Amino acid sequence: MLTLTPVASEAIRQLSSQTDDPEASGIRIAPGPETPQGTALELTLVEEPEPEDEKVDEDGATVYLEPHVAGFLDDKVLDAQVDEGRVTFVLRDEDEPPDEAPEYGHPNGTSDS
């Protein structure tokens, strides 16, 4: 199952606290547009999951996984970096050093790629 670092958990809690329903809100990871390298992932802040989403709760942070990506993320770690109010989420393999993972970020803490 996808695991979250303490920094990612805190970032997700902070983002969720800005919504109308912080208890149900979370980050949703779903397939994005196809690229020459494959299908990108999208990270978005949502106030509720889609009906088929899998739910990961860790330290009060909620991540909803679209069913097609849930299996792919089974052995992954979601980390985050916060710099001047901007959150950059990073997905990596459990055994991959943090500085080698690809970044997924957006000024409001979500990603569109």
C-alpha cells in the first residue's frame, strides 16, 4: 500500500484544512494525460473521493487512489517538499533515495502532470 512520509502527511493535512470539509478532503491520485513516456499521474485536492477510489489514511492525512493506479503505487512512498508556500509532491519506490524521485507539483499543492 502507498505510504506517506511525515512531511507529505503534514502537507496534505494543511491543504485539506483549507477546504469546506477537511475531514473528507484529501489528495487524489489518478491517471493523467498520456505522454510519449507513458501515462502521467495527476495529484489533485478533492473534497470527497470518487465511488471506486481506494483510501489511504496516515497520521490524519487522506490520499484517494483511482483504482487503475492503486496497484502501481502499492510499493511507493509519497513525499513532499515545501518551499515558500509551494508544495511539491514526490513519488518514489520504497528503496529509492528521496533526491532521485520525479517531482509532481503545483502552486496550490496539487499537480496537473
